[in-house]
Amino acid sequence: MSGFAFLAALALCVVPAFVDGSCACLNLKKVYDLNANGVQDSGEPEISNWIFKVRNLMTNKFYFYNTTTTLLLPFGVYEVCDQAPTSFNWYSTSANGACQTFSLWDSDCVDFTGTCMCTGSGNAQVSGVWWKGALNTIDSADLAALSALPLVNLALGPFSPASAVDLKNTYNGAAPSMPPGYYLSAQLVLATLNLRHGFTSASQLIKSPMAAAIMHIQPKIFVTIGDLVSIAIAQLIVSPSTELAMLATIAAELHNVNTNQGFVQPSSCPFTINVDFTGATDLRNDCVASTGTTGTTGCQQGCLQVSKTYDLNANGQTDAGEPEVTGWKFKVTSFQTKNFAYYTTPATLYLPFGRYEVCDVLPQQFNWWLTGRPLCQNYTLGGTECVQTTATCLCTGGSTAQAGGYWTKNPGLVTITPADLAALSASNLVKADLSPFTGFTAAQFVTWHNAATSANPPYWLSDVLALSLLNTRHGVDPATLIKAPTVAPLLGVTEHFFVPLSAIQNKAKQLLSLPAADQATQLVVAQVLKDTNANQNFAQSSPCLATFPAVVSGPLGGLQPPCGGSNPSLLVASGDNADVVTEPSVSGSGGLSTYVGIGVGAAVVAVAAAVATFFAVRKIRSGRSVEPSRATANLPATQI
């Protein structure tokens, strides 16, 4: 019997209606999500024979089951994961992702409902149809509608079609290699014609990751054709000649619509799911009915150690010489009981076996950044070894950098040496007309600086680069890390977004080697250098001041060891101010900085409000998207 046929047979197994004290049940279901909202709505059909992988996180045993299966399983914590089809046109739309974690601790049946959808072709007419056989169907109403759009021609000048032939002559042959504003205009014309002639509908869902990102609905990647067309129009209104990468991406997604790609299908598509049963064990074999037992005999206690490190090199790991941060608040929540409690680092907690979420509490200052694991991370306690989690962080602030007002006047001006001027002359600086700016005197430098504005991106980038180079030649360490979310991806840094100041300067020089090209990126880099010249966003060599919001631990005394003993004291707010972490003291030959936690009281703040504060800012201040169910690479193997 094949693996798939075996799974189909499992669906016929009869599960007892009553679950005793040692076992619980888990229902598996898959739904075709017609509106891509991540939940099952009325009229959305279930999908048969979809396969899930179920893993017992306490024993690490796993097995594969298919939809419409009800499993009788031992008490414990389980991870349920969608198994992807072999075809690439299927997408999970589940709000909590393709994998979810469940705790089974009582007789209530837990439901797992995964949602998904598939894409395929639509009814749009391609450019070859419109510019040939269907050209004569383009009427005066179509031309009037197109004239109202912010279209541009190949020279990026405004375009209003006088006739269908004029339209064809302007856009026939448009290709991605041409100016993005022009190519986007061509795709917008085709999309509009398809909508006006009923080949597509504004309410049809299509795959469009860029539009979803612009609409801030990520991780969803589906929007309506109407939404995508509106975004294209808005982008052309803003400017058809800047933000070229954005224009090109939107044009590519509209091209997919016009060539019948990425349309959400009205019903389930064919699929095949292959699984590997190597090492698999049917989890239902572990559930032995034993009326009257609790399934939790003996002392089942795990250990969790939580610490915090000041991440001097922003690599998300604890390296030699990086000091421990004490007094940083964190929250621990039990998945099973929903009890939670707050503690401060470092802490060793003894807790019942089970699944726990550990979340940082963010300081009230906005210059702190998490560089390692996400804001929240899940851990399973199910053995004798202590599970360790060390989060890393870094704060930003000022330096000794000086802005243009210093370097173009005394005392800064008189410190500029001939060697400084020679170094600036070799840095690809340009004048307002984009000709090279070289061989200048200090007085000429002042005149050149005073005329630079952001309206001329290459000139402005040259100016802020020159000031930055003066700063690094006169005391600012070029190796200092800068928090630069807009520039870091250009340098291949896609997490945490700290990069050396010298790397930003070198990127500016590279851009200025072709000053007339990619001026949108020049503006981005110039803004970052301008901020550094104004003493902003420098990673600090030791921890900054941090104050935390007041917190109150959860009901029933929070979390308590099941086998006697006690955990560190719970944090309970009192007084009028939040707990404070002070500036560090410096001691020892290595000069390691340590936090000193001083409780100066706090007004009692509702737990719900505190939690809302954490999650309202966590994505921005962590510098990365939060994936609570995924461990980072440097975490111990016992963590999930």
C-alpha cells in the first residue's frame, strides 16, 4: 500500500466519542479560502486528503495524517504543520502560518483548521490581442478613461491617446528593459482595457506580494486587481522617473495579470503531496486509556534560564567580551494554563513540563534594538536539561560627528588640511551639473557645500559624503556600526540592519561613480549619512539608559515550580514610576559594563495595556519581522 493510500485509510478509523483523563483529541481540517482571509467562512469548502505532519514536542515523535481525521493523543504539546504540494501554485493563508502549536491537557477536542488557496489562469487578453484583432474594439469611452490616467510615453512625458492606433504605436513593444515608468504605463493600459471590457474584474484576487506590502497586509500576498491598479496609478502620480525598483516591481505584477498568471481560482486545484515516513511513529499508539489517571504522574519539572547580552557587534550572538545585561524585564506565559509572570534577567525558572512563550519587555526609550531572537520565542520543557535562552540587544545614540555648520566655519574649517581636501577630491564628488568636483580649496569647498540641496540627489549625496569623510578623518571611527534599515539591505544585511559607517560611505562613492543613475537610491543613502553627520543612529559602546513600563504578574501567583522550591520574585508594580535600569557601572580590566536594576516603583498599569504596548512597537524596534514559532540558528537544539 502506498503512503498516500495508507493515509486515506487512516481517515476511516473510528475515534471514541469519550476521552478519558490521560488522552485528548485533535481534529484536522483543511479549507479552501476563497477570500484569503485566513479563516473558514460560510460557503468555503473543505479539502479532502490534504496531509499534515503532527509532532509530539515532548517526545519528538511524529506521524502524518490527512484531513477530516480526529486523533486521540496523550496529553502534551503538539506541532501541526501543513505539508506543501509538489506544485508551486498552492499557498497557505492561515493567519498563524503553516505550522501551529497546540496544548492537549483536558477532555475538550482541539480543532486545527488550515486554510489555503491556489492560483492559475484568468481571462485577461494579452497585448498581442489588443494591438491586433481587438484594436478596433477600443472606443472613445476607453480612450477618455485612459486619458484620465497618469500615463507617460517612452520619453517619460505625459501621454493622452488620441486614437486606438496612437495607443498601439506608443505602447506596442513595451518591455521590462525600458524605463520602468513607461513599462508600468503600458501594463496599466492593458489592465484597464481588460477591466473595461469585462475580461477581468476589479474584485478578483490575484497574487501580488508588492501590492500587499504597500497595503501593509503582509504576510498576506493576495490583493484585488482593483487594488493593484490603484497602486500603479498612485505610483505614476507620485513620479514616473523615481523609485525605479518599485515601478518595475508593480509593472511586473500587472504584467502577470495581463498574461493570465496568479489568479486565485474559484475552486481547489489538483495537488499531490509526497511525504517521507522514515522515522515516523503513529502517535495514537501512545494513548492508552486508563480511567481515573491524570496522565501527569510524578514530578515533571523543567528548567528555563533566561539572560540578556549587550551585542557590541550586532551579530545576534553572545561573543567573548560582550557584557551581560541585568535587570531587563521579560514575560513568561504558559501555553497550557495561560498563566504568566514577569521577571528580570538573569533568571533561572523551574516550571512544569510544557510549552512556554518568553517575551522581552521593551524599554520606554526608542533607541534600543533587539539583534538576536525575535521579541517572543517559544520553548518546550520536557527533559532534565536546562533550556537556555540568551537574547541580545544594542542601543543607538550620538558620536563626535559634526555637521556642515561646523566644517564650513571656524573652528572646524581651519582644521581641514590639504590631505583632507585631496582625500575628498578622490571620492567621486560632483558639482550641481554632475561634473567632477576635484582640486578645490577650503574656500571653494565652503561655497560648494552651501549650494547643495536634496533637489539635486547626486550633488546632495556628494555634500553629505564629504562631511562624513571629514568626520571619520578627524576622530569618528569608520568601523562604528550605524542603524540603517534603508541602506543595510543594499549592502546585503537583511536582519538587524546595523552596518559600518565606512560601508555606507563606500556605497555613496559607488553611486557617485555614475551620478546620473539611480538617484532614488542616492537620496536614501544621503539621508542616512545626513543623520550620522547630525550624531544620530550610532551603536553605543556600552548600554544606554533604559526604563521599563510597570507590569503586574498574572493570576494565581503566576508560574510556580511543581516540585517545591521557589522561583525569583515576581515583579509587582507599586508607587508612581516605572522600574528603572540605570547607566552601567564599569569595572575590571576588561571594562565590562553591567546593568544595575533599581526598583523605584511604578503606577499599576493594566496588563492588557502593557501587552498592547509591547506588540504595538515590537516589529519596528526589533528591526525584523517577528516569527514566534521559529527558533534562530544560534538557539539550543532543545528549543522549538
